[in-house]
Amino acid sequence: MLFNAPAARKILFGFLVTGMLMAFLGAILPAWGYHLHSDYLTVGNFFLAMNAGILAAIRAVRAMLARWTLRVVLVCGASLAAAALLYLAAVPPTAHPLWRMAGVCLLGLSAGTLSSSLLHALSPLYRHEPAATLTLAGTFFGSGCWLTAVMVAGAYYVYTVPSILVLMATVPGFLAGLYARSDFQPPPPPPHRPWKEALADFRSPTAVLFAGLLFLQFGNEWAIAGWLPVFLVQRLGVSPATSLKLLAMYWFFLLAGRAAVQWLLPRVRHSRLLFCSALGAVLGCAILSFTNNRFGAGTGVVLVGLSYAAIYPLVAENIRNAFPYYHPGFASGIFALAFTGALLAPWSLGVCAHYWGIRIVMLLPLAGSVIVFALLMALWLVARLTAAPQVKAAAG
């Protein structure tokens, strides 16, 4: 047994808390009042501050694990998340946005610390059962994202913003106490790839295409998750609580779709499922971009959530087959660049919305979904062209 059951449950609960932290900004922006004005640059800078914290943590975790035990790193990450939420609860509404950006950066630092160290903890299980491990971790992570939207939507007209943040802080606080009383297996040393091997990825057309897919797909998912409530309030005039319920619906169908994909994989040709999902994403983004009513918004959200659900698991499966060194917790080379770039998508939308208006928030994911479909077609073509010489050689 690589894990005993209690340790596995604690690690998976950590992924739920990480999902809550990662989805925090998209849900809290209406509560902070950013649906009432067009300060899109400030909103984008919130995402940039959080991403800076995440990227700093991912680099720091390797050094932390070399000096400290996994338990200490996990307790630090969870404690920092609780402290960051309490700090944000204490920031007055009239304070300069830089005060909130500092708290959001700390929140990103905690989310990056937790996610990276948890993936290190799951590494032995990932090597044994990669598909099942990613499914379980992704299910709990997605549940945390959904839970954040539900909590903020349910409390929007009932509690004050500081009360909501204090309530949210109790969850990572409980996690810190839980980890402080736990023991975890030491994580294996992260796989090391020489720079020459990592740079070789950039000379592989297949690696470049896969990296482009990861970049665009993650960018599309997090762009919609971050900006959907503000977009719906300003474009359609729905209430903030309704926009948060539609955000919760997006996370729910993204989560439910990924569970359904596991049932469909043995029964449906993977390439067909992938292309149908890419087309569905294009259609859903188009509906969200051009709808003028709540029914259209709900239809677009459901379609986008279900369509996005299948793309990443299928792309990750193909990457693992083509590049055995690939690991979601130790991304390196061109794949690390793709993940890093995708984190910047919500910030770039803030810059674009500042110059071209809020509608661009959905038009860019629409363009990204179209390019994802084109990249899938290019990968299919590369696979056919690569397989043809092999078939001829075998026949000869």
C-alpha cells in the first residue's frame, strides 16, 4: 500500500481547499463591488498578484522540501491561506487596491505551496495509477472551486464581506490543524531533466502543439472562471448573486463532465470525444459572447463546462503517451512554460477589457477555443503523417 486511507483522505481534502483558494478571486470580485464600475486594470492586477504568488511558491517548494518535512510545508501552506483570508477580511472597503493585492498575493503563495506539495505527496500513487490519481485529485479540486462559488453566492445578501472571508478562513485553518497532527511519507526526489533535454522539446512539433493546447485550454478555463460574474452583471444586468450561481453552475458542469468522461472513455473513441468537446467549447463560448438573456447565459455556461471537462484529461493522456517524463506536479521544459503562460490569461483579459470593453472577456476565450480545435486537427494530421512511414516500414 502506497498510502493508508486516512493519509489519502487528508491529502485529497487538501486538494479541495486548494480549489477553494484558486477559485477565490472569480467569486469574490462582485462582493468587493467590481461589478459596479469598469476598473478592469485593477481586476486584472488582482489576478497578476495571485499568479505571482503561485509561481513564487512553486519555485520555493522544492527548496522547502529539501530542508523541511512534507508535514511542515503543508502546515505552512494551509496556515498562510487562513492568515491571508483573515487579512483580506480586515482590509476596509475604502483602502487602496494595493492592500488587497498584497493579500491576494499571499493567497496565491499559499495555493501554490499547497498544490505543489500535495502533488509531491501524491507522486508515488501517480506513478502507480496516473489516471485514477489525477481523477481523484481533480474531483476534489473542482469540488473546492464549486464550493467557493456556492458559499459566496449563498451568503451574498446574508453576511458582510468580512464575515464571508472569516468563514472561508476556517477551512484552511482546520486543514492546518489536521496536517499538524499527521505524518506523511517523505516525497520522492523530483525527476531531473538536463537543460539540453528540456530545450529539445522546443524542436519537436508535437511537443510545441501539445504545449499550445495546454496553454490555451488552461487559459480558457481560468479566464471564464475569473471573469464570468463581472461579465454577466455588466453585459446582461443580472444580479451579483445570480451571476455567482451561474459561476457555481460552470464549476458543477466542469466537475460533472470530468466524472462522465471517465465513464465514456472505454466506450467512445477518444479522438471523436476530443473533437466533439472542442466544437462544443467553441459553440458555448459563442453563445456566451452574443447572448442577451439569462437563458442563453445558462445554456452557454452548461455547454462550456461540459465541453471543457473532456479536453484536459484527453490531452494529458496523449502527452503521457508521447512524453513519458511528463508529470503534472513536476512540469518542466516547454510544458512548464505552457502552465505558466496560462496563469496569465485572466490578467491579460483585464488589460484587453480596459481598452476594448467587457465583451472582449468572452470573445478571447471564443478565439482560444477555435485555436484549440485547430491545434487538435494539426495533432491529428501529425499523428497520421508519422504513422504512415511506420506502417510502410512494417509492411516492407
